[in-house]
Amino acid sequence: MIYKDGRINYLYVKSKSAFKTFFQILSKLAEQVKLHQQYKFENFMSKKKIFNDVFLNLLSHEPGTQKKGCKKFDIM
């Protein structure tokens, strides 16, 4: 009976360590996926902000003018 309990404990400890290793690998993978998605989102938002800034900047200028210090020109 003692031998059987020892065997069960050995299998329990072995399976627990295997599960722990497997769980750590999955946790690292999940963290990498999370970081990758966060990076993609931040990259998308920065590109969107740049696009919006340029677009709004273009809309704010009067027709027939150029940016800072440039002379007005006649379109016809």
C-alpha cells in the first residue's frame, strides 16, 4: 500500500511539473501575441494620426495658397 501511494505521488508530481512547464510556454506565447497586437494597434493609431493631421492641415489652407512664407498664386 505504501508503494502504491508513493507511485501515485510520483505520477502526480511528474504530471504537475509537466503541466507547469506547458502552462509557462502557453503563458509566454499569449504574452507575445498580446504584445504583437498592442504594437500593431499603436502603429495603426500613429499612422491614422499622421494621416488625419496631414488631411486636416490640407483642409485648413485657403485655395491658391501654399504653406508658410510662400506667395499666393492665381489659379486663373
